[in-house]
Amino acid sequence: MATPPLASTGLASGLDVNAIVDKLMAVERRPLAALQAQQAQFKSKLSAYGVLKSALAALQGTVRGLTTGAFTAKAASLSDTSLGTVAAGSAAVAGTHAIEVATLAQAHRVASAGFTTEADAIGSGTLTFSFGTWSGGTFTPNASAATGVVTIAAGQSSLAGVRDAVNAAKVGVTASIVDDGSAAGKRLVFTSSSGAAMSLKVGVTDDDGNALDASGLSQLAYDPAAPAGTGRNLTQTVAAQNATLTIDGIAISKPTNVIADAIAGVTVTLSKTNVGAPATITVSADTKASVSAVEAFIKSYNELQSLVGNLTKYDPTAQKGSVLTGDATVRTIQSRLRSLAGGSVTKIATAGSEIATLSQIGIKSAVDGTLTLDSAKLTSLLASDAPGVQRLFSALATSSDALVAYSGSSAKTQTGDYAITVSQLATRGSLAGSATAGLTISAGVNDTLTAIIDGVSTTVTLAAGTYANADSLAAELAGRINGATSIRNAGSSVAVTATGGTLTITSNRFGSASNVSFSGDAADTLVGAGATATAGVDVAGTIGGVAATGSGKTLTAAIDTPADGLKVVVEGGLLGSRGSVQFTRGIGAMFDSLLQGYVENDGVVDAKAEGVQASVTSLDKRKIQLEARLELIEAAYRRQYVALDATIAQMSTTSQYLTQQLANLPKPYSGD
């Protein structure tokens, strides 16, 4: 008799092998089901930690809103809204200002002669854009505006090609094509930045060999001091102009219509003039923004409390806990946050405010740990003691010296009054010429200069020619260096001054990283062979009686001291004692520091999640091993019961045979 297949259904014997094996395997799979249930619990914990971390991060976001300007916010308005717009920053001072605008700032625009199509050929060569002021036919370069050089290749020689090449070069000039509607009305227009000192001068090096005619790339030359057709081929369409206005009767001239430095902390964007009809700027404390920031904090705090409650609650009726019931980390987080909300800040006697707790500004804690706000009380305090409310939340410092400004702190900086002394002021690196600068620059002879500014090297080529005076040469030199890509990308720049014809080049960076050096064939012409280079030095001094670290103009308090990480910027002044900085770590700053430890990568919550993930991974391995073992057990059961099925079937066959044989035996007394 053949061996039945392992998948036998027991038809031969009447034995239901599949049902028997399934029931046996159901018992064998109980450990796997328990493991899967345990793994599901761990995954639920992982999800819960993720939700908890998100809620903590949301709370930290609202806390940072409280500590970064919520209580110094200002609102500003213009009595004549058509005059423009006004915005106020935290540095603005409440008050009113009269404003009258005489002229709006304009960008210089020059246009070419007309062309028939954008594909019309102009020419190839080099365009040099210089910026400055035209007066009586004399061009005075703007030392703070970098000269831009654009190469026009043969494949870019069309009207559209020149436009695209200039725009791609990003040299401070916008090129566009304007069509006046006539048959040959397509004109190339160059536009500079706005302001009287941003008038354009366009020099040309023409590949046709003649830069002073009216053909080839020379068609784009613009030198108002030159005769038409021989260096002056563009036409001025809009003159460069500053915005001129008066604020509180003081005459002001600015290169743009965005006036950001006339009134401290206030930015006015002009859109029209109002001669004879002065408008009023009103600046006031933005208490609504302050109250809204506190409300956002309370909302986020309460949402976190509700979330923690749901994640950790226990149902005594069902005798069942939530996913994080009993979790020590979550309980600790909740406890610490509640402790901070009910705590107080250390007051400094000289601060002049009695505010030290959240309850004093109208924030109360309910029985369930949530917070409520008395908005009227907070609004009243913001009107009477806004600095005190700000100090309650922020890591805040005030300096007794106007030239010593607080700029930062660490999580370890303690509340205190820290004395500041300065033993050395920060200086800038410079290069002082040893001889009067030569005013004649010749191409290929003394026009190439390699400058190292703050450790960054660049090579520039000065425009050839004889300069009217050392000031003009200084402006050309500053424009070339400051316009160099490597210098701009490094955030460096220089100021070039001329005294008695001798140039001095000074880095605009302070500190030991500040330096200037020259080499190349133009160096001796500009500063002489014996030029003196002087490196900058960092500020030096003490904070809280302990030597601080200087970097540029910034002093940073030594670690492991009460002032640990306190930073101040020393802008100048005398050496010696410079008063003190009073530092207060507010409740908001404490919240921020605590929350950072929970939400940062590899922080407390991540560590818990990683531990749970490790358990999930371990269970995955055990699950794979158990499933493999169950496959072997099931195969063994099936072999066993298939064999039993075959045996029973064989025995049944034998039984039937014997029954038949017995039936055929002679029966006693049958009469046969």
C-alpha cells in the first residue's frame, strides 16, 4: 500500500488530519501570540513617545516665542496709509513722529538705441559697470559698490544674449528689453540699485578693437563726460535719486524708499510724496501680541498635560492601564514641568521689579495641573511693568554701560550681577601705505593685485587709466576687492581711505582673524614697497572677576563659573572697569532648557524610544525563530498523523478482509 501524502485529509481512515493538526498547532502557537501581543504593546509605546515628543516640541516653540521678543513687541501705524507702510521692531521706542516726503528714491536707468528684433547682433567683448555719482561731467566712484565685469562671448552677442549674460553675472545691474512699439523699437535697458550714489558708468572693451565708436559692443558704452557716439551711446531715461524727507523736522536723504535707520527700530516703506501735508508715525507697545504669546504657551502647556493624562491614566473599573501607565520618565517630565510652572525666579535687587512668579501676572494652576490666564491682569502689568514681565520669562540681561551689550548665555548661566572689566579693545586688521599711491594704472603692467583679506585670497584687475586723485583710486580699489566673489562669500569687506595721497586699507572685521596683505604688480603702486600690515586683536577682559575668552568684540565668561557662557559685546570705550551686567534666567528660559533635553536628538525621550525599539527588534528575531520552529513542529505533526491515517486505513482494510473470510466459513448445523 502506498504511503499517503503529508497533506492527507484522512479520507482513507475517516481521520480528519487537518483539523487535528490545526488544533494542536493552535496550542503550539500560544507563545507566538503572546510574543506578538507584547510586540504590539512596544509599538504602541513607540508611537506614544513620538506623540509625546511632538507635544514637548510644540510647547518649546511657544516658550521660545515668550523668550524672544514677545514682551518687547511694538506696533506702528501711519496716519496717511497711502504714504506707505510702517513696521516697528523690539528696539523701537513708543512715541509719535512727523514725516514729510519730498522725493522718492529712483534707480538709474540707461537705454540703448532701438533694434528690430531681440536676435539682432550687438557685439562681443567686456562690459564694466561702475557705480558712483555724476556731477558736472565728473564721475566719483562709490567706494562701497563693487565694480562689475561681464564678459559677452561671441555666442551671446545678440540683444537678448547680452541681456541674459548681464543678469546671470549678478553684478548689481538688471538688464531688460523694452519695446516702444516702433519698427526698430526694442531697446536694451540697464537699471542699477536706487540712490544718487548708484549712477551707472558703462565701460566697454570691444572685440572689434574700437571701444570709442558706435558699432559693436561699443553701442552699450555710457560715459556722460564723453561725446555722443564716442563713449556715450546709451541714453539716460531715469536719473539716480535719493529719497529725501524730514522726520520731526530733521532733513534725511536715503538711497532707497525703505527707511530702516532713521528712527531706531522703525522701518518706513515710502510709496508717494506728501509735501505740505505731513503725516504722523505712531509707535506703541504691542500688548495684544504679548498676551497672545502667553495664551499660546498656556494652550500648548495644557494640551501636553491632557496628552500625558491620556497616556498614563488607569481605568479602575476595567482594571486596565494606558500605554504609558507607570512610566517613570513621563511622570518625571510632568512633575518637572509643573514644578517650573509653580516656581519662581531669583530676583536681582537692582532690577526694580517684584514680579517673580507666574501667578503674579495672572497665570494660575488648576487642580488637574492645567493653567488659566487672567488676561486683564496681564494686560495691566504689561502697561505698568513690561520689563518685569519680560524678565519673568526670558534669559535677560541689562548692562550699566551703554557700550557693553549682552548678546547671549548658556544653560548654565546663573542669575547674578556680574562685573565687567576690559583690558584690551578689539581692533581691525589694516595695511598702511608707505608711499603716496601712483595714480596711473597701466593694463598688463601694474593693474593686477592679489589681496588677502581676513585669510581669504582674491586676485583683482584694476581699471587702467590715470585717476584724478587718490580718493578715486581708493574707490576703485575698494569696489574691486569688495566685489570679489570669494571675499563676499566669506562675509568680509574693506574700507580704503586716502590721507595725503597715501592709502590705508582696513578690514571691516574685528579681532585676531582680521588682516590685510597685498601682492602682485599693482601692490607697490598702491601702497609702496614698505607698507605696514597690522593684524587685528580680540577684546580681552573679565566677567565676574574671572578671565573671559575674547573673539572679535565678544567676551565670553569662563565655563564652570556662575556666569558660565554669558556673552557681552564691547563696542569701545575706556579700559578698566565697565560696570556690570545683571542677568536673570526667567521661567521661560528654564522651560526652554528643560524641554531641550527632552526633544533634542538622542535626548531623554529618544533614549526611551530607542530602548523600546531595541525590544521590538529583539522580539522580531524571536518571532522569526519561533515561526521557523512552529513550521518544523507542524511538519512533524503532519507526518505523524498521516502515518497514523495510513495505519488505520490498512487496519480497516484488514478488518474488512477478515470479516469477509469469517463470513465465508461453514456455519455449524447449517445442514450443508
